[in-house]
Amino acid sequence: MYMGWAFAPERHASTYLATGLARMGRLYRHGTFVALRAQVERRAERGDAYKDVATAARIAPRHWLVNAARFGYTHLIERLESGDVPSATPFRNVSEGAPESHLAIAWQGLAQAERVLERRLTPADVALLLPLRQRVVELLPVLDTP
């Protein structure tokens, strides 16, 4: 079942296959690749690419973590600078507590990535990534919450 998620990565949450690879055979590098590959395949105006950064941060082996996060943040910056901004159009039929738009999903994924990176990295490594994260925050539209 896990391998079925390897096809059409833009259509599936990367956490399914990445987590499966990590659990099945401690294939953390493979899981990291899956998350980052899914990120670059994501359709425009969606928030899923931001969640892929969080998945890569959670799955990546410690010695890959800074580079994986740097790649993820850099890719998000490239998307945002090219005009690929997650849609703020509200979803229909949203369950309580769930993100209400792709922009909300993006902010949620960005926050998850930050929490994971702060937990897994040294303060010096977090400081290395801070300018990239700040640039993503600058470019990502503010989420209007009622």
C-alpha cells in the first residue's frame, strides 16, 4: 500500500509514504526524498508544499536536516517570488478546527516545520535557517482570521 503513494506525488500527502518508509525499514533518507519530491510536484496555489517541508523536517536524518530544510524553504521562496501563492479562497464544508483555505494550510505547515526544526536542531542550526524562514513569512500573505 505504501508504494502506491509513490506515484503522482502531487496528489497525495507526502507524510503517508515518507512515514511508511521510515517505519518499515528505517529508510529516512528515502522518506526525505519523497517529501521534497512531492513538494516540487505540488500544483500551484495550494498549501501542501508547506506541509511537505514539515514532513521532511520530521523524517530527515539529523545529518541531512539542515540541508533538507534549506532546500524546502528555498523552494517555497522560489514559488512565492514567481507568483505561486496559496489561495485564500475559503473551502466549502470545513469541519471545525480544520484549515479553511490553502493559505491556512500553508501557514499551518510552516508552523509545524518550525516546531519540528526547533526541537531537532541546535540553536546554531536554527539560526542558519532563520533568514530563509523569515523570507517565506515576508512573502506569504497574512492569514485573515475572524
